[in-house]
Amino acid sequence: MENTLHIIGGGLAGSEAAWQAANLGVSVVIHEMRPEVETFAHKTGKLAEMVCSNSFRSDDDEQNAVGLLHWEMRAAGGLIIEMGDRHRVPAGGALAVDREAFSDDVTSRLAAHPNITVEHGEIRELPNEGRWIIATGPLTSGALADAILRETGEESLAFFDAIAPIVYAESIDMSVAWEQSRYDKGATEAERKAYINCPMDREEYESFIDALLAADKTAFKPGETAGYFDGCLPIEVMAERGRETLRHGPMKPVGLTNAHDPETKPYAVVQLRKDNALGTLYNIVGFQTKMKYGAQTDVFKMIPGLRDARFARLGGIHRNTFLNSPRLLDQEMRLKSRPNIRFAGQITGVEGYVESAAMGLVAGRMAAAEIQGRSLEDIPSATATGALLTHITGGADAKTFQPMNVNFGLFPPVEAKGGRRGRRERYKAYTDRAKADWTAWLGGSEQNLAAE
């Protein structure tokens, strides 16, 4: 049996899987189709290129499930979170990164690893032999997606996702906009001023909603239906759900005070977050869109502070792919009909950069153990990693399965002590339990490796 692990896809999940397996002594080949085969969203052939956002979301490991996932990945020696920390840019309580420097560093680290080889070229069929991880993410090539469809018999793997525009910082009118993180959150002044805020009064907001609803949008091809990630909905879709939806979503004005007019509370606020360490680029937070390019510039320039904005990248919509994992995968993320193949990342039905990388971490460790003939203890379901894994490999109802972010609703309930717990106390109990279980699992895995 071949002792090399082959990984299709050099995104966040594939990169993390390769790192974990290689550090356990397994020879790894990463098969990345870019730049020979391009995608709508990617701009380079580098590994771990971030396309939708530059944020890993909350870094609070005591009150937030994704922050807990950050903690678990750090404890496991995760490459993606290490590089995220290294290339961090101010974002209040969130972990946001300089996406170009991040991708450059991940690519360099993997290329320099003695157990890792990177091969560029498209894999178009499911492999019959060897050990493989498919981590092709939301932009799986059409040929490979067709091969998966033929194997699984599923009716469809496709849904749709959108990306937000990026603005040149120098084109933002700071006589209108101001710097502030919501609720002034952050340990340093830079973090407390990590966002640029553009205020709207009620009339401006209503006009903006009218323009959004009337704008030309990308049409779906015949036979295509729109199923979106709830966490990455186009703003036009949110606006169609009700005129106040955006004001209670990405444009909520709470926790912000207009530095130019402190006595007047904005009716709505558009936030921009730094997209690179130099601070020359900012992305419009939550403004994924399927508007056509011409309409985007017209509509987004209605935002106060962005009247003269210049765009480094406009938003867009693209096809994504995910499996009905509860039906198709076993508890070790192997395809039931072809157990030599594992899946990892967004294609398994987890939503978000961190969740995708975490499933790569798990798949890489599982594949390494299998190749080396080692046993690997089950990951505790009370951990953030284990809760996600449990959800996609049988915890979710296959009939209604949809992509999911990590959240405390996926965790086994915590027992109340001395009466009903408040939310903060309950979340702290979740994270304390998870950290203890994850630490014990990592320790047991290392002892098992040393013994064998």
C-alpha cells in the first residue's frame, strides 16, 4: 500500500491537512489546479488564498465558539492559525489578516517542508488507489464535481456564494467617515479604531435600499437555483427579506458614535475593515453582492464617505460545492463508497475559513494515523472541532443538511450548577470543558504516537 498522502486542493483545508500529516512523518503531495486552471474568485496560484473575506472572525476563546476553535487549532500546532496570528491586522476583537502576506507565508512554509511536494494541475476523476483527501473547497472544478456526482448519485452539489468589494483607503472621505470598532472593542488604540464607519440617516438608508432592490444583478443560468450560505448572503437578498434587514445586520448602528457629530445617532452604518497590513485596502463588511459591476459602483457610491471611492476589486457571485456529508461520509470523513478518499474543508458542509481549516487539521491527522497503522482516539464532541465533525458525519439530518458555522448549539449541553446559568457563564462552561477535553485528546494522541 502506498504510504504517500495525496491532497487535492491547496486552500486552507488542504494546506492544514498537509501540514498536520507531514509533521507526523507522512509524505504528502498537494495537487493544486491553479494557476493552470483558474477560478472566478482566485487571483493567484498560491496556496491558502483567501477570496471572500480576510477575517477569521472572533478571537474570543471564552465566549465565542469560533474563538474556541482558534484556541484548539493553536494547541494542535495549526499552520493556518499560526500564519493568521503572524499576519494579523487590527480588527477589534476579530482575527483579520493581510491576505497576501498570509498566503505568501503559507505557500513558503509548505514548499520548504521536507515531507511536502506541490504539484500543479487538475485532477479530474476520483482516484481508485492510494490515500487521498479532497479539499477542493467551494470552487471545485466542474470535472471533479461531475465525478463526485457520478459516484455519490446526489442530485446536486452546487449552491452559490458571493464576495464583497474592496476599496482603496485613500479614496474614502474621512471628513464623513470615522475610525472606531463597535463598542470601542480592542486592547490597543489600533484595535479600537480598526473599522472605518460610514453613517447614513434614514433618508439615505431608504434611498440605498431602493437602489439595491432595483439594481441589475447577475442572473442564474437555466436550471440553476440559488441556495446560499446564510453567513455569506448577498446584500440584495437580505434587502429583499425586508427593508430593515440590513439595518439589523451588517449595517446596524449600535455601539458606534459619529466622531464628526457625536450628538446625532446614525440610522445605519456601513463598516469597512482593513484588508492588508499597509492599510491601503479596506473591504466593505458584509457587503457580498451579485450586482453587476456597473451597478455596484453606482450603488456603493451612494454610501456617505464612498462618493469618490475607487475599487481595487468589485464583488461577485460564484458557484460553490458541498457534499451531503451526513449521508456520504463515515465518522473519519471517508467517502463510504470509496474509503480510500477523505473529504475536508468547505466541501464537507462547514462554513467559514476557520471551520474549513479545522476539518483539514482533522483529516490530515486521521489520514496520517491510517497510513502509519496507528489508532486515533475519537475527538470529543464537546470540543469545537469535535462538535463540527460530529455534525457533518451524522449529527445533522441528511434530509435538511446545509453548511454550518461552528456554534454552541452543536455542543452537548452543559449541566447547570446551583440553578440556571446565564449566557456568559454557560458559554464559559462550554469553553472550559472543551479546552480540557481537547488538551486530553491531544495528549492521548501524542502518547499513542510515541508508543507505536
